[in-house]
Amino acid sequence: MEEDKNYIGMIHGDLARATQVRSGMPESIGVMSIKTANRTILEASLLPTPRALWDSFWYEGELSCLFADSNVGKSILAVQIAD
């Protein structure tokens, strides 16, 4: 049943892409891709849910920067998160 939903979502994504091309809207300009909000939401719904790496603080695939004043425990926190 879950596979059927995935196929249906993929078909909807292809349909959204075809509609964009048919309307004359370019798919990209240089390195920027152009999509409708509906197409972006549909494509995001087909991606797997990211795994929480540390509670709900960081998720798989995110880029984060840990910064603070000196001697407040950044390194200790980073080691605890990595463990």
C-alpha cells in the first residue's frame, strides 16, 4: 500500500513538471532551479523522513554551526552529540 502511494506521488510529480514545461516556465536559469510551490511540496513529501541525530536538535542531512563563548563546553557538547 505504501509503495502505491509512492508511485502515485511520482506520477503527480511528473505531471507537475510537464505542466510547468507546457506553460513555458523554464526549469532553470543558470544554477537556480525554478519550481512551483505545489511541485516543491510534492517532491518533499516523497522524500523519507529525516532521522533525528540528537533529540530534535539536529536531523540527518542538516548542516549546523556550533558557536559560543570560550570555555562554555562546545567541545564536550559536540562529543556527546557524536556519541
